[in-house]
Amino acid sequence: MNPDPDYSAAYVALKTDLPGTAEGHGFAFTIGRGNDVQRAAIEALRPFVVGLPLEDTLADLGGFWRELVYDSQLRWLGPEKGVMHMAISAVVNAMWDLKAKLEGKPLWKLLADLTPEQIVDLVDFRYLTDALTPAEALEILRRAEPGKAERESLLVADGYPAYTTSPGWLGYDDAKLVRLCKEAMADGFQQIKLKVGSDLDEDLRRLRLARETCGPDIRIAVDANQRWDVDEAITWINALAPYDPWWIEEPTSPDDVLGHAAIARGVEPIRVATGEHVQNRVVFKQLLQAEAISFLQIDAARVAGVNENIAILLLAAKFGVPVCPHAGGVGLCELVQHLSMFDFLAVSGSLERRSIEYIDHLHEHFVDPVVVRDGRYVAPSSPGFGATIKPASLEKYAYPDGPVWSSAP
Amino acid sequence: MNPDPDYSAAYVALKTDLPGTAEGHGFAFTIGRGNDVQRAAIEALRPFVVGLPLEDTLADLGGFWRELVYDSQLRWLGPEKGVMHMAISAVVNAMWDLKAKLEGKPLWKLLADLTPEQIVDLVDFRYLTDALTPAEALEILRRAEPGKAERESLLVADGYPAYTTSPGWLGYDDAKLVRLCKEAMADGFQQIKLKVGSDLDEDLRRLRLARETCGPDIRIAVDANQRWDVDEAITWINALAPYDPWWIEEPTSPDDVLGHAAIARGVEPIRVATGEHVQNRVVFKQLLQAEAISFLQIDAARVAGVNENIAILLLAAKFGVPVCPHAGGVGLCELVQHLSMFDFLAVSGSLERRSIEYIDHLHEHFVDPVVVRDGRYVAPSSPGFGATIKPASLEKYAYPDGPVWSSAP
């Protein structure tokens, strides 16, 4: 479904009048055309941000989120979905980046150090209360308080599990697939992921090869990138069953809660995962209510930023569904690791069946690139949310005046 | 939820190199801030439109729709929702306006004159086949063929039922409410609509007054504009039951299929209606599958234009749910009447429980304004889709250089 991506981002820099150079950074990730539309959407938020009193704003980021999401005129363009919601994500995440930098903590640590009451204050429960009330959220967070310090030591010592999509892209020949599977295992990954859905015979061959190479203990997830209708999905996935896929990701439209639920029933015991294109917490709520997913895949930059992802982590914890984030793209690994680490410390309190996608691509453009070692994300120690792109990269790739563009044929 | 609208539109004009001045017009309706974002989204579609061969394009508007909706890079910004989808709506509708003008027919007539096979070709069934297959769609359309000519005569003679929202805005005093109810009845309307959800005691008083004024036979719909969570909706709506509301519209988030289904079960026999903010056919499919709505409210300019609305009309017919369009705003009445009239002639074949919203606002800016007489929309006879704004209005209100803006304080 995404055959020709041209990885791009609409980048936000929040500046302050404090002494020093602290800036808050965030971005909307796009795959090329439409990056200008994201830029225009972020521009539309300028009046909601420029001139705000810094201290008061950072002290109430729940309120800041509501100001952006519930502006009645902008809300008409969604509500809470697509271009406008991704723009809000960029701005909200930039504000969190700024706050974490000013407090001198990586975001995961800043969030984990908040009290349960402070965390609940960040979340907007509108449209959620039939599944999760503020009182239930508070209970989840209080239940995770004991052991938090021990989990933090564990996290800092051992990192957070990662899985790799590198062997799995369509179009690799068999030799390359086998080689990349072996490399993934040598690098310590316990899970890999293969793209499927273009040709069933091809999928069967690639999956057999991967399973033969990896043995029975490595988890092999498969990802259909929304290719199928419901009945087609069930037939296709069941055909893959002999190779024991760990999950089937995005079998159909990300808007189709009932479709995912039908697929989940139709492919048991294979598990359904989705989320990278799920527009907001209301759809995640329903995926959980309908028992449509066994893994919930948050994305750091599609829903409206940190606050909404906290709501989604709480929903997942309420329903006992593990969160395994989508990442890759531009900087999505850098961001989302903070949210999973916060989940481990303060929300679900668990690493069981949990891992963060890892794609080794474009990290060199970030000031604080992710570090993945022995198949695990190393907990970042630099202050902030990891969203800061190197000035040299910003300059080189700036559209349309950067040298990469101006020298393009 | 929409307290301070500033009615706006991002307007599209498609020009051709044919002799004459035929242009295709379409627009995305917004309520102010964010109109620039819509404009940027429409600009992003320019390369998909400019330079197309006219005849081939107009002969395959199903193919044209797919080119826009399935562009893989733009699709990342949705998929199929919000700003980008509304932009596609504007362009697709403009293409239909152009086609209808060139064929010298109002759009409703152009569509109704197509064969069932031609209509099915316009529809993309991806993600729909678990609810509606092309064969089922064909069967629905063939079933409506007999009697089409008689229904057309009836439509031209008597028009299509309308209902009015004019008495129902929040903030009117009691005398004005009563007066407007009386006027609506005198104007021949069989249904009115009242906004609710701000204050229950107020709602009860206003609804009682309206019911006393209108008597038992006028339908009184109520509209909550997404204000409630699920449980709150059920409690509130049941409190209104003594005044026999005809439907409750938008009780909660338009994304919440399961929420609407729970509300529908919780407020029977009061019927649930929604759709003006429903993002695409996949969500409408689920609302029907979940038996969440008794009335389906299409909007002419939120889903991706005529083609997607045909898919939604077919889905509604399959599930036996009447379509009662949302209208108002800028030009939404002008557009959507064509779709309901087409539905009557060629899809559902019925007027039962069907009516189109009517709001008497801003029609003076349109070259072919709607005509509502004796509580019914008069079938338009001018060629096109009714989307053309008068040149004088375009000039006066053009942002930011039109005199209305340049002379603003």
C-alpha cells in the first residue's frame, strides 16, 4: 500500500525567551506528497502557541492539549483525525520535548516521576468513560506504583525489547531474506516482521524460509498494510498458519473496528495487531471493547501527541492488551521508545509480550539517535523527547531551498 | 460544540480548453480557521487534475476517484479522512459539476439516467465487501429500475421532503421558538429540529414548548452535536422521551460506532441519526452493521464526493435504513439535494421517512440556489451540481484580498 515513500517531516521548533538555547521539537511524519498540507495545518496552530506564558503552559499540558483539540473551528476539519490531528501531535510533542529539556530529564523519566493524579490530569476522558473513567485510570496507575524503582533499574540496565522489520520488506530475494534473518538473530532480536499481502504463494515461500532459518522460537510477525477486505484477510491469514505467525498487522482498513473483530475471530489463534494508522483514542477504545486486537500499536505522531498516547496506554492496561509501538519513518523510534518505557514503569508495569518496532533508517539525522543493543532499546539519558534533528540535516533537506532540493534534477 | 462558526469554503474551479465557459465547481465547507489548510490540501491535488484529457476523465470518474483516494503518499495523511478527504470531495464534486454541465443535465438526472452497471462502476468496493458486494449493489439498482420514470414525474411535480432546523438553535427565547415553530408549520414543514445538550432543564422546557406548539403530528428531531459520552447520552435522551423526539442526532463522537450502537439500544424507541461528521464509507458500513442508526445522514462535502456518497446510498439501501442528509453551511443544501433525488429515483426508490435538512442561509450567493416550497425541495433543472458561487460573491468574500476582508477592522 505504500510502494514509493519519500520520507519527510513537517518540523516544529518552539522557541522561548529564556536565556539559553532550549527549543521544543516535534514533527508530523509524512511519506512525501502532502508534507506541505501538514505544514499548513501546523501554521494554523500558530495563534494557539505563540505568546503563551511558558511556565503556566508547561504546568498544565492537559489544558494546552484541550485548547488545541477542542478549538471549535479547527475541530470541524476532523474532528480529531488526519492532517489536523497530526499537526496537533507535532505541537503537543514539541511542548513535551521543551518541558523535558527544561527539567533536564528524558521524557520517559519525566512522565514516570509524575504522580498518578498528575498523569490523570493530562488525559481527556471525553468519549472514553464507557470504557475507562478517571477513577479507573487512577487505580491502574496506583497499582503500578509499587516496584516502579526496581523496574527503572531494570530498564536502565537491560533496556526495552525491540523487534526488527529489516528482513521483511517485499522484493528481497531469498538469499537476502535468509541473510537478514540470520543477522537479526545474531543481533539478539527475538522477533522479526515480514510484509505480506501481495502474492500468497510468495508469502508462503518467504514465511517458510524465514521460519526454517529462525527456528520455532523466534517470533515472526506479518504485516499486510491494510491490503485486504475482511473475508479475504481471513482466508489469506489462515493459509499462513502453518508457519506460526506471531501476529497479523493491519489486515484491513484502520477504520474498521468490526472488520478487525471479525478477522480476529476468524484467524484464532493467530493474533491481530493494529494502530499505526488508527486516528485517535476513540477508535482504539472500540478496538479494545470489541476484542479486535491482541496487540495495540501506538504511533508517537499520529494521535494528538503524548497526552493522547497516555490515554491509549491506560485503555490498553484496562483491557490487558500489550502495547507494541509502530516505529520507523522519520524519528518515530526516537519518540515512541519514551512512551513504552513510561508504560513499563508507571502504567502496565510489564514487559510481557511487549516490544517496540525497530527500523535502522535515518537515525543519523537525530541529535540523540536511538541505541538498540542486543535486540533492545537502551533507555535514553539525554533530556527531552528525542525529536531534535541535527541543524546540518535540517539545512540540507529543507524544502524547497535546501541543497538536496535545489540541486535535484 | 460549534459555538462560533465563521462559515467559509475552499472553492475549486476546474477549467477546460473547450470553447464556451463551462467550469466545474466544488468546495470544502469549513467554519473558519482551517480554511487555509483545506486550500493547501486542494493544492496538493493539482498535479492529479491539471492536464488530464477531459473526455477520458469524465468517462471514467470511478477511475478518477481511485487515482485521488489511493495515491499512496497522500493516503498516509488519512487514510480517507479529515482534511485530505474533504479536499478530494471538493475536486471530485467539481468534476461531476463539470460533467453535468457539459451534458446539460442537473446532476440528479444525470445519475438517475445511468445504467445500474455504470453506477456500480463508479463505486469502489474496497473494505465494503463484507457488507455489500458489487453483485448486491447491482441487484439493488436493478430492483429500482421499474417505476423510475413515474418517480421522476412525481419528483418534478412535488419535490422532495425537507425539514427545517430554523426554530431549533440554542439561545432563542421562548417567544421566538414558538413563533418559528408556527412559521415552519405554516411553510409546510412536517419536521423540525432542535439543538439540545447544553442544559437538560432548558432542553425539556424548549422541547415541551415545541411539542405544545406543533402538536403530536409534526416530527421533532433533536441534535446534540457530539456533546455526550455514551452513558450520559442514554440518560439525557431518555429524559426527553415524554416529548416524543423523532430522532437523536450526533449523540456522541462520530467515530464511536460501538457507542452509537449502545446508545441506540439504550434509548429505544427513540431513533439514532448520525453522519455529518462520519469520515468515510467504512465507518458508515459499521454503523449499519452494528444497527447503531435508524437514519443515515450523508454530507455532500465530507466523504470523497459523489462516488463515495453513491456507495453510502447503496449501503443504506442494503440495510434498509433511510438517508436523511445533513445540509446547511455553505452550499450543502444546493449539493446534497441531488444525491437524495438520485436515491429516490434509482437506489432506495422511496421517500418514506426521508427528508433533507434545510437551513435558510447563504443561498443568495449561489447561481442556482435551492428552492424550498411547501416544505419540499423543488427538483433543480439547471445543468450541474449546484455548486457554482456567484462571481460577485467570490470577489467580495475572497480571502484575504476581497473587500470584506481588506476593509475589516
